[in-house]
Amino acid sequence: MNTNMQYEAQKKNGFAAAIINFIIPGVGYIYCGNIILGIVVLLISIALLIFTLGLAWFVIAPIVVIDGFLCADRHNKKLAASLAD
């Protein structure tokens, strides 16, 4: 398989990561390959949502949505660099 086909097969969609993180905080990171970060964010988000009776959602949601989008971009840049070597 050539490099371009490998890149296309393994790249991640930023909008998908953002939407997944909006629905279930942390799972967008897992989608991008950051499993440990995703689990940590998921557990912290659950704890914060329980302790604040859901009010933390207004702080958590924008952060994880934006960073989920950026996480996919970081993944794609790292992928491109590794395939270029």
C-alpha cells in the first residue's frame, strides 16, 4: 500500500472527534488513539458532572469539543510525519 493510501486509511476526522467528545467526553480522544487521556477525561468528567449536578457540563463541553478537534489534527500530523520517514 502506498503512503498516501496508508495516510487516508489511518487519518482521523476532527469533526467526528469533536462530536464524539461532546456526546461522551473523552471518547473522542480514544477515537484519535489517545486511550489513556480519553479514559482519564471520561472519569474526571463523570465525577465532575455528578458532584456539580451537571453544571460542569457548561465548562467541560466547550473544552473537550475544541480539543477533540485539535486532537485529530495532532494525530494526522504525527501520522504524516511517521509515514514520511
